[in-house]
Amino acid sequence: ASMDVCFADLEKGQFQPLPLFNRLARWEEHPGGRKFDISLFSVQVTKFRSGGFSLGYAHSHVLADGHSMWYFMNSWAECNRGVPVSNHPLHVRTAFRVDNPSDELANLPFATSVDSGESQIAASFPTGQLVDRMFHFSTEAIHKLKQSASEGKEDSKFSSFQVVCAHFWRRVTIARRLSDGERSRFWVTANMRSKLTSPLAETYFGNAVLLTTADATAGELSCETLAATAARIQDAVLACNENALRGMVHWLELHDNSLGRALRFSSAGMAASGSTRFPVYSVDFGWGKPAAARTAKVRGDGEMVFFAGRGEAGSMDICISLSPESMDRLEKDSLLLTINNRM
């Protein structure tokens, strides 16, 4: 594909998300939460005017999770350079197989009733008129957040991911001007490879993630400390164990693998996807590392997509989508801006 856009202009704008990004990868919607009728994997190379190009890919979670896909991208790049593959994929199709699905063992805590009818289930993020932005958090900014969440203790018990998610959850809730009693749910996925009784290798290719949630009212989020909000997210992640994962697999086997039918996203909620641990900037097809890594599409209101920052270990680039009014208030939020140094 080609695009009449100057790559240098995108670079000057620090690759802030633009509507044209949606055309840089072959994104497909899947009706009713089912992912079996869409392409498993697609790649698109887009050339820009005056040089430069993007490599956009889209994949279905029927194939693999994001962790697997970035390992695949690195292996593909190594093959293109003619060097040995450094991390051979582990293909174990029976890792999560359930031979006899059981109602007793099936467990999906956040599932809505599938008997209520698909028309009543919101299997995707709220959409409408939305604005996407990318916020950059330097290593220093993240350190400040962790210090704030440690509440005077020498070491923070929270990860960088947890405190940044908590920070955004609080500030976005205020920017949305939700009523105090309105409930907000924060969705996050946990990589389960190392959490199993018999851990899987990091190179396991497939799906090894568990979706989990943290809940609070808008009033609680606006009044409590950063540490309290980070603890909500941390508790949700710590609850991701092998029993929880097996319970989800049993549930999926009993419900035609239609995870989307169990999800109910609201305009008061948020979700975090991607990871700063994905080896994004080690992908080198022979012409050097990427100038930037961005999501071609943020799926809807309240989703955050995490990438490692380029050039500074420990930094983060976070793409987020909100309504124009909420985004305008968020960008003017002095408590967000005193910590964040957006590019």
C-alpha cells in the first residue's frame, strides 16, 4: 500500500496517533465476540511519500497472544537478516486442553449471563466520536509515581505497570466527570506462562493470558490514594493463578469459546492491553530498529495500549482513546501533567 503522507511529518509529530493509522493494518471486526471468521494473521507494508514505510500487522487471538506475536516478529526479522533464530517457538497444543469440561470447575468471575441474549451483551468497547493520544512516561516520571505509591516506604511494592494504570484510572475517572456512585471496572490481562505449576517457556506460542478486573466507584477513585488504587489492580493480578486459568478454559469449552459474549464494557470502565515487556524495538529486518511502535487502532473508549519507550530503558508509551471532552480535560489535568512528560 502507499499513502500520500510525508514520513518526516509523522516523525516531527512524535508519531502521535492519527486517524490514518487505522489504514496501516488490516483490522477486522469479529461479530458477536467470535474470532473464528476473521483472518488469523495479516501484514501490510505501507510506503510514505518522500521515503519511509510502516509494517502493520493484525492477528487473531485464536492464533496467539501479543507476547507470542512479538517473539514471532523478532524471529521473522532474524530470518530476513539471515541469522539463526535466537528464540525457537514452543508449540504445545495440549498445554491448556480440557478433555471433560465441567460446570463445577468452570469459572469466569466477570461473566455476564449468556442466557440474557447476545443483543444485551456489549462484547466490544463503547465507540462513537473518540480521540486517541499517546502519552510518554520517562523512567524518572515512573519513579516519581512509584515513590508516591510507596507512601514513604523505601521500596514500592507495586510494579511500574500497576502504578501507571492506577494513575490513569484515577485521572480519567475525574476527567469523565462520573457521578460518585458510578462503578468503574479496570480490565487487565496477565501473562500466565510463569504462573503455572509447570511453567511454560517464555517462547510458548499460543494464548497464555488470563483476563481479570478491578472494581471501584468513581467516588472511591477520586478520593483514595494512588497506593489504594494500585492495590486494587495488584490484587486483581495476584488472583490470576492456575486454578483461575483452568476455570476460564472450562467456561470457554462449555460456551462455544465465545469469550466476547461474557464481556460487558461500559463507558465508565478502562482496559490495559499490550506490554512494556514486549521486545518491540529489537525487531530488526536489516534496516535498524523501528522509529516508533504504535497501535493502528485503539478499540474504544477507555482502552490503553502499552509499549516500551524508545531509547530509554524503563520508559513507556501509552496510547489511549477517550471522548473529545474527556481527553481535553485529561490533557489539562495538572495532576497528570506534573508527573507525565508527554512527548
